[in-house]
Amino acid sequence: MGIWAKWVESDGRFLYGLADNGGVEITAVRHLELLAAGSAGQVVRPGKEGVPEIAEPAPPSDDVLRDIERSWRDSELSRYEWIVTRHRDEVEMGYDTSITSEQFAELMEYRKALRDWPAADAFPEQMSRPAPPDWLVQLNQ
């Protein structure tokens, strides 16, 4: 017994059924392969004569990559805001500080690099992201 696969253009997907739905007949094994591929992030699209085929998804657009990097940058700024606030509060109140003046300066440099990241030539290449100071990464673990 086969399974019928019909491409539905308006939905951008296949409609599967046990009865002839006007599509092409595939085996149950192939149907499972197609479902597994979709679950793994691959794309199922119509091939020759409407037969479902598995393909890799298109890479994200430049706009999407820029949005991802801006979101990451905003997240990093928020992630370390508590350290900035705590240090400024400790200084304002005349307490011993939890981080050194040098560490605070490194943190401010990192935050500036984050704010400047979208204007960098390498933006939005993830491998070129500004890197936090080592002590900061260890502090936040």
C-alpha cells in the first residue's frame, strides 16, 4: 500500500494521504524518510513530476543574519548590565568594589565594541564578534 503526496503550493508543503489525492504515489518507507528529513531541518520540495525530494534549506538572507547579530549584541549588553550597575553602585557608596578598575575598563571596552559591532566591516560574520574578557566569561558561569 502506497502513500500519496500532493504538493500544495499555497501552503508550501506536501499533503500526504492513503487515498489518491491527485499527487504522486510514494512508499511508506519514503514517507518516513521525508518526515525524518523535515524534522531534522531539511526541506521537502517537489522534484521532477511532483515527486517529493529532500534538500538543504536555503541559507538565511543578509537581513536575517544582521537581525540575528543585533539580537545577540543586545543580549550580550543586557547579560552584563548587572556587573556595570553593581560596580557603579559600589563606587558611589564608597564600598570595596567586586571588580578592579582595570576589569571595569575592560568591560566598558567590550560594551563599546558591542555597540560598534553593527558598523564593523566584518558584521554580521559570527566568527568576528567582539569577544568578552576572559575574567568576564568566568564570572558569569
